[in-house]
Amino acid sequence: MLLHHVAAVVRDLDPPRRLFDAIGLRVSPPRTDERWGAGESMVECGPASLVLWRPTSPDGSGARVLARRGPGLHHVALDVDDLPGIVATLSERGIRFLGSIAEGPDQRRVFLDPKQAHGGLIELTETWDRTGPRRSPPGATMLGHVGWAVQDLEAASDFFRRLG
């Protein structure tokens, strides 16, 4: 599994885009994704990306997340090979999912049930155009880590061991 992206919900794309541009990261122009009722920009942080996600529709899923939880981390996406096989293996280990695998034009994906993920939403994705592990050029600014605050370290450690 490779970290594919980290998604954050924001009220306005411009301030974080200016910040990341100022520190030398490549930031894509904003675009609208009608599937989610959100505008988004991608911030390239090495092999993984930070997706800035701003609701554009008052009744879309992005607006519901922003109203319920406010701005901040939305989910972490892990890129895997053979998503159906991974889902079957994880199901045998007691990992639960929100719905079934959704297939789009550029990827398949499924979200783990956040009630068991100890404070976060995890997406498993299988991206079609990937030819192998992504690598960053030497000296590139990269996403160093994702911190996960948990109330029960032993239970969270067990969950992530089962996740693989």
C-alpha cells in the first residue's frame, strides 16, 4: 500500500493554495468535480498529494461534511493493487466497509467504516494509470507523515495491523 493522497475540506481554496505555492509546492488550478459538488485543487507533495476540497453545492457531500465537522482532514487514501482481493482479505480480518467498491473512469475505490478506524476515514483506491511505485526526485518537498490521534492506542494498533 502506498499513500495516494490526503484530502482536506476547506471553506475557501485561495488561502491554502497561496500558502502552498509560496513554499514552493506545485498547486493545480482549481477545478470543479460535479460528482461530489466540490471544487478542488491538488497540492503535489512528492508521490502523494494533498487534495484541497471546497464545497460548491449547498446540498452536496462536501457541504454536509463542512457543516457537520468544519474544515480540516477528511480522509487518507491508500493506493493498492487488486482492490477486490484486498477487500476480501480485509473482510476476513473483520474490517468493515461503507458500501461496496465503486468503479470510476480512472480508479476503483472503497471507504472503510470510520467507526472502526479510530478517528479517521480511510479510502482504499486502485488507480488505473499507475505503472509502479511513485517516486519523487531528490530534494523534492514531500509529505512526511500523517498523524493519527487515537484514544485507545492498543485497539488502534490492532486495527492498523489487521489493515496491513
